[in-house]
Amino acid sequence: MKIGVFGTGVVGQTLAEKLESLGHEVVMGTRDVQQSLTRADKDSFGRPPLKDWLAQHSAVKLATHAEAAAHGALLVNATNGMGTLDALKLAGEKNLNGKVLLDISNPLDFSKGMPPTLFVCNTDSLAEQIQRTYPQLKVVKSLNTLNAYLMVAPRMLSEDHSIFLSGNDTDAKNEVRGILRSFGWKDSEMIDLGDITTARGTEQLLPIWVRLWGALQNPMFNFKIVMEPAPKA
Amino acid sequence: MKIGVFGTGVVGQTLAEKLESLGHEVVMGTRDVQQSLTRADKDSFGRPPLKDWLAQHSAVKLATHAEAAAHGALLVNATNGMGTLDALKLAGEKNLNGKVLLDISNPLDFSKGMPPTLFVCNTDSLAEQIQRTYPQLKVVKSLNTLNAYLMVAPRMLSEDHSIFLSGNDTDAKNEVRGILRSFGWKDSEMIDLGDITTARGTEQLLPIWVRLWGALQNPMFNFKIVMEPAPKA
């Protein structure tokens, strides 16, 4: 399948690599290709520059957001939340309309120091802002509640854990379920919270996520919903 | 131990009943004792009027917030979040100072319809508001992330699950740990998130909690943090 991934950070790289390994044709979108390739420094997580990563993942193409959007039959938003709406504007409405967008972004604002706050929450969410801006895009919020490595390799934890889905379109959610399944998620781990407004719930998990990371000194954890009988939603 | 419980709703009743059954002397605080005893209707959950509940739990005394606060060596805030600061004002600073307050309240605002929004979040929390208003009260936020019945009977779920603690005072948190242990919580299930500002994390779990309740059609669930090795914080 042709997939466009917006964002070249750790989430974008991890998703692109996994999707490519599953046989998809992946184009990764960025604001300015030349500038992205010029960067020579390691990022704040100590990861190598993008050009080195691309050299090791030559099947993944780097292009503009518009080219990635035009390429993809399925789109993945792995941009920094602060830059999401700008990136989608560059992608272009005509390249987005009618497609499914798996939205992994979070409205984290690091500008006021750590831990980050949310620049939209409570009565709105970033996922809803995207859906309102592009009414013909089928936004499905998922995977935004855990570390990138666990998103694509949930079986790294031996126990079951939970992954949430929010979105207005049932077929689009089913398409995302298929992607999650291909990453190793079990159907019994997927919880459909309802329409896109339920993304307020998962985006507001981030404040405890960042504090758990601090308390546990380990980002490789996830939330599991424990219930008897086990959740089926 | 002498314990004052603020609030006479389902959370207050459930906590008071459990604490009384464990041998504590419990006084339940309310704004207006006579008015609380006069109510004859079932509440919105179909629970019997308070006077019937008190008739069945005669060891629990009903009194004003001030009397409950003066009575308790340990205090429990089980009021509706909207009424918390008013209730504590009625309790009186001199009755609060130096004591531990287990704060179970959540800043839920039902005035704009369902699902509720939060009247404080993101850059502040209700727990912090309480702590700022009463600097000599030792506020420990806990138990606010699950159904009242599960708070006092965590072993109703056969699997382990997680309970969070936030507060500035280590001794106060240890006192709350003791109460949690007496309810059946395991030490391995308790996660100390850090100081009272981390209550922003647990209070912001409520938006997904209410949506999970809707999606699962069952309030008897809880969050479990899954990690390898298991969390120790």
C-alpha cells in the first residue's frame, strides 16, 4: 500500500521503518527536504541525523508534505503537535480529501518548560481541530498514548495492554485496525472510544504519561484497561 | 483511628463504610446536617436517601464539615469537586492544619452537559488549589482514578492494577499507603508520581475515564501500568 508519513522525527522514522518492512511503499513528508537533509547534528534524543537514517532505510523516500500526501492512499500524522496544522496546510487539502489519516500527534507545548502542558485540551482536541479543518479527511486518532517503539512492537511487553481509537468513520477505523494488527496488536487490545471528540480523552493522557516516565525512569510502559470480563469495545 | 470524611455521596458513603468496617471511628461531614437528613429521594444513581444509609451504618456519625474536620486525625475529601473548596472553608483552617487530607475529588464540571469537562486542568489542578489554600494541610491525591467500589475493594479485579499517589509530604503519602493497604491494595500496585503538581496527571485521566465508561458500558475497570520489569516507584 502507498503510505505518506508526515514528520521525520523519532515517531515518523519508527513508523516509516515498520511500514516499509511490512511491504508498504512509504514516502516521508517534511517541510523543506533540502534543509532536512542538511542537518548534521544528532537530535535531542541522541539519534543520528535524518540523512544517515535515510541512508540505512533507502526504500523510504523523503519528499515534501504535499508529495507525501499525494503519494499516500493512507496517511500518518507523526508531526510534532505544534506543527501539525502547518504541515497539513502544506500537504494541501486536495491531497488529503477522502483519505484516512492515522493521527499520532499530541498537543504538547514545551515552550513553558518541563513537563510540557497541552496547547489544546478539555473542551477541544488537536484531532478535532484537524477534523474541522479538513472535513473530508477521515481522521482516526490512535497510537498517541505510548512510546514510538512500543507503537510498532507491542509484543515487546509480554503482557497484553490497550490501544485506543477515536474517529467518526467506521471504515477508516477498520483500516487503522488493520495497520495496528500488522504491528502485532491484538483485536482484544483495541478499544474504540467513539467519535473524534473522544480524542480529548487520549490526548489528556499525556500529562500523566510524562509524569509516569519521570517516576518510572523508563518510557517503555503502557496503559492497560483491566476489567472483568476483559474489555470488548 | 479517628477519621473525618467530607462528602455524603457514593464516594463518601463507600469510604466511610469501609473505614468503619476496619475499626476506625468515622464522622462524615456535610454542609447542613438537617437538610442532608431531610432528603427522601433516591440520588441520580438510584441509591437510597442518606438517612436510610445512616440507619444501616449506625457507627458512622453525620456532622458538619467543621465537626468532621475537628474529629479526624486523618481527613478524606470525598466531596464533589465543584463543592470542595467551599466544604473545606466550612471545615475551617484550624481544624485542617497539620493533618493529612486524602483527596479523592475530581474537578468535574457537569454544567455543560455530558461528558463533563474539567473546571481546572493543564496548568493547575484541584489538588494544588487545595494545597495552596491550606499550606499546612498535607494533601495527598489518590483514589480519584477509579470507581468508588473498586477504591475500597481492589481485589474485585483478579488482575493487578495501578493506584497513583501525588503529594509534597512523604510521611503523609506513607500514611495514605497504609490506608490503601488496609483496603487491599498491594505495594507493587502503588505508583508515587511525585509532588502535588503531578495530580494534574491523574485529574486529567477523568476525560478518558468517562469515555471508557461509555465505550465499555461498565464502570468497574481500572488503569494498569504495564512495564517490564513491573513498575516500582
